[in-house]
Amino acid sequence: MSERGRTTRDDHGPQGHIPTAQDAHPRPAPAPRQAARGGIAPAALRRTGLLVTLILGGLTAVPALSMDMYLPSLPEVTDSLHAPAATVQLTLTTCLAGMALGQLVVGPMSDKWGRRRPLLVGLLVYILATAACAFAPTIELLVTFRLAQGLAGAAGIVIARAVVRDLYDGVAMARFFSTLMLISGVAPIVAPIIGAQVLRVTDWRGVFYILTVVGTLLTAVVWFRLPETLDPERRQGGGVGGALRTMRGLIADRVFSGYMIAGGFAFAALFAYISASPYVIQEIYGASAQTYSLVFCLNSIGLVAMGQLNGKVLVGRVSLDKVLGVGLTLITLAAAALLLMTSGVLGPVGLVPIAAALFVLMSAMGLALPNTNALALMRTPHAAGSASALLGTSQFLIGAVASPLVGVAGERTAVPMAVVQVAASLVAFGCFLGLCRPWRHFAAGREPAQVTRPVRRSLWTRPVGAPEGTPSAPAVHEPRAARQVARAAGEVPSVAGPGEVER
């Protein structure tokens, strides 16, 4: 087999794991008590393959299900509860803000108590909050229940990413994130279609009945089929103070913050489309709910297809930073085209050109979002839950701010949506260039999270970004064989191992 054609799976065993410095010092075997509780080794869990992928994909689909099934019913909610459109859009904003804030709580909890218990509690609260939304008599109560739904739904989002970090590393992790996009990408494709069909037989409350059933089924599957992935030896203590110190250390990492902010503003451009598209397509361009669901479906297919191109073809062959740069460039160009068309600079345009620009913007998200998550998490094996919380919170908080901005000029113009998308994409691209400085890594031929040097001042050191209370670990050099295998595949093992810091 040629060097170019070799893959992570070919070089690193059946699990596709990239050797790291930690592999030279294996962790102690799990205690018998842990085995009795159902915990299994990450390597064994990876071998379950499709089942784990489907479960994690279902957890990451929670925001799409909670948002996209509900989108076609926004005009009906406006009429049913006698509320203005801007107030009804707050049901999206509060749900998104809840998902953002909830991740800040659940992420550190999962680093301290493991992944399984916080996840199950969050799913149970999600079921109760979703059922309450179905019976909300006023818009004020619906907004409140949507906030609770978002807070609880955050558990599935943040813990799914942390579980991926527990099981995979390096290029294998980037590939798995792209696979998750395939699974979770089905949700935005089918959710608006289901929501539109529900409106044909019942009212908007039926959407929340279905979401309650989905949440119940997902909870049952997690209860019976997803074991613990974080060994007790790897859990963090320190309470609230320790969690805050960990997050402070992560934010102080310039490169991590660059990927976090770039991903957050790229998500803002995506959510500007999600929150404004029902009014733009149905109210401004006169399309039916079924036509809107079809357009949304096609755009979601583009996102999934580009995500698979990223995971199956580009990852391992092209630098993740280069792919991310192309994705952000396409997002910026598509947003600029939308602004020119909606502002009338190009004259009157119909639905087809607008839908084409939205398709390009959505498809490019398949190149941007998985790689920002993977590149950021490569730097944080010691605090995957907290890092995942910061990534998710930045995305959902920035998206929550973008949601009301797209409606400031009313329901008869799409210019605010395009302005928000242009501004968000420019900020994302600027943070990527200014904080991550990818040209340095292009010259070195390595990923930014992997440019490292050993610490020589002391034989014992804490991982980069870890709180002061984190136990020290001996500084180790990566085995020569691991480096040779990684170079042969065009990959370099992830950094953030004990005793290594960024160059």
C-alpha cells in the first residue's frame, strides 16, 4: 500500500487510535468496582462501532430536533398565542441560551462525576420541560419552558463531544466528528418535514408531543446501552473553584480560544439562517410550509455531504487548518452574495438565487464546524468536558444573540439576516487568522495543536490549561516508533500530553 493511501486505521490498529505520549505510560487497569458498574475500556467501546455512533449522533441531534421541528410552526404560534413575531422568536433565543448556559454546568460536572449520571439527569429534565411546552397557555410560559428545555438538552450536546474525546484522538477524532455530522445531520433534514406534516393534522403543540416521545426513547437507549467512558482515575476534583480554574486556563490558551470564537461566529451565521428562514422563505417569497421544508432539507443535505467529504476524503490528506480556512471563506462569500441580493443591489431576485446562496453557506458549515471542534479538543485531553462546554456555550450564546437581530427590521425584509451573516463570518475568519495563526503551521507541515516541545525545566509538570490542583505527571518524550508511524500516514499525534506545551 502506498504511503499516500494509508489511513489511520491501517497504521494504528482496528480502533484508528493515534499513538501519543500517554501510550508510553498506560493507565492503571480499572478497579473491579468500576467494572461492576458497567464501565468498559475506551478500546472496547470503540469496537461497538455503529451503536455508539448512533447514540452519540442522537445526542448531538437534540438541538436540531428542538429547533427545526418547531420552525414551520412559528407563524402558527404567532397567531395562536396572539404574540408578535419578535416575541415568538424569543422561544428560539431562550432555548438556545439555555443550551449554552447548561453546557457550562454539565461539562465540568461530567469531568468530576463521569459522563453517564449527568447525561441521564439532563435527559429526564428535558422530557419534563418538553411536555410542559406542549401545554403552555401563554407565550410567556412557552418562553420559560423553552429555556428549561434548552438547559436540560445541553447535557446531550456537551457530553457527546466529551465522550468522543475520551475515545479518540487526533485525525481519528476529526473523522468521527464528521461521521457524527452524518448521523446528526439527518435530524435537520427530516425535522422540518415532520414538523410541516404535523401541522397538517394538528397544531403546533403536536410538535412538542413528538419531541417528548423522542426524548423518552433516547433516554432509554442511553440507560441500557451507553456505559461510562471516563475512568475514575481521570476525573477531576476541586468543585466549582477547580472548574473555574480549568476554564480560565483553557480560555488563556490563545489557539484554543481562536478556534472556539471562530466556531461560535460560524454557528451564529448558521443560526441567523435557522431563525430567519421561515419568514424569509414563507412570508417574503410566498412559499408554502412544504416548500420551506424542502429547501431546508436540501440545505441540510449539502451540510451532511460536505461533512462526509471532510471526514472521508480530506482529513488525513489535507491540513485541518486549510480545510477550515476554505470553509470560512465559502461562508463569507455566500453571506456577501445574500447581502447583495437582499439589499437590491443586483435588482429583483426570486427564491431560487436566494436558496442557492443559502445552500452554499450551509454546505460550507460541513467544513468549518467539525474541524473547529476537533482542533480545539486536540489540545484538551485533561478536561474534555470543560472544553466541550466552552465550545458549545460560545456557539449557542453567540447564536442566541444573532437570533433577535435578524428580525429587527420586521418580517418583510431579509437584509438583517444577510447583515448578521456577513458580520459573523468576517469575525470568525478574523479570529481564525489572528489567534490561530495557521500560516505558521502550514510552514511546519503540522496541525497547530501538535506543534510542541518537551518541558525541560522540571521532570514533573501539569498539562497545559489544567488547574493548579491537577496532579503532576512526569514529562515524557513520544516514542520514536509512534512518530514514525504518524509521519508515514501524514499525521502527527495530538499534543496536550503530560509534560508538553505549545511552542
